[in-house]
Amino acid sequence: MGSVSVDIHKKEREFEHLTLSDESVVKYLILQRNKLDVGYGASTNININQAGDTFDFNQEVIALYASLDKVIDQCGFKDKSKKLIKLIFEGNTIRDICELEEEFNERATYYLLDRVVDKIVSTNNELWYYTAGHSGFILKNGL
């Protein structure tokens, strides 16, 4: 259900519309999380009484990742798919994963990633339709 108009580059550039209904956007977000979501897996700055590191982050991208995480939770992935997502989120490439983990081979892993992306998009669309339909935004029979 995530969709934002977001400046994914810098403030001086134009905004782009990113949505979890677009397979290429979902794949990009998965593959680039370790670069775009600077707060992912962070354990610094958790003490509010202590100054810590500061870093620039894009609030819209962080919100989109929060939506992505919610949709991933709703997908009901099997352990192997969850492991693949986690390893990619940590910054590993498919080739790295295949070299480190015996259960993954390169060709099958690319195919698994495509299926994961398809499932995320389809679950997102179902959640959007359910939410919009129950809120009265989608009318039956076009009325």
C-alpha cells in the first residue's frame, strides 16, 4: 500500500513517483536498501539522553521502506525467501549470497528474487484494493 512522491536523488532534482505496485520499484528498493535506508539495522542513537551520529535521510524513502516491511510481513514467505530478503537487505549481492550459502545457486536465486518481487507487488495490490474498497473509494459496478 506504499506509494509516495519522493525526491530519491537530492533536493535540487525533480521528484519521482514510487509505488509498491511497480515491480521495478520493489526490486530496486530490495536491492538498494543498504544504501537508501540508512537507518536499517542501526543500533546507534538509541539513548535519547546522549548525542550521537547524525546522518541525512529521506523521510519519504524511510516511510516507503516501512510500507515495504509491512507488505513483506503479510506475504507469508517461506524461510528460504525470508533469508534471501534479509541477506540482500544487509548489502549482499546475489553472487555473494550464492558463494556464502550452499542452499542458493545463482540462477535459481535470481528466479527466487523475481518471485519474491511478484508476491510483494501482488500482496500490496490486494491490500490496497481491500483497504480502498472497504473505505468506499472503489464502487461496485462502476456506480
